[in-house]
Amino acid sequence: MTKVPSINYERVIKALQRDGWVVVRCKGSHFRLQKNTRSEMLKLTVPAHRPIKRSTISHILKQARLTLEEFEEIL
């Protein structure tokens, strides 16, 4: 099993956008993203930190319903 990387917020947001997420707003040091699926609308927040902690990225991936392997492919 691979460790979650610690990377900048710009790369995280660009990778999520490739997966279909849309930046809805940016307020302060946080970006709000959302994605419409067939059954529901998913929302998540990405902090504008350099770098984002590995634990925070892990929580973002859980909210985005992405595995680490899927995330690394779109990264």
C-alpha cells in the first residue's frame, strides 16, 4: 500500500477538476468544490495550503469517493 502524497493545493484542485469536480467558490484560504452525480450532489472543501498534509488529502479523497490509485492516475 502506498502512502498518500503531500502536495500543493493547486495540484489537488486540478486533479479533482479532471475527475469532474467544479470550483464553486473561494473564500479566504479554502476552495469549495462540488460534483453532480446521478443520485446526489457531492461537496468538499480544499484548504489553500502548501503543502496539504497527508491526513487532510486522505480525508479529501474519502469525501470525493476516490481511491489513492485513482487519484494518482488523474494527478
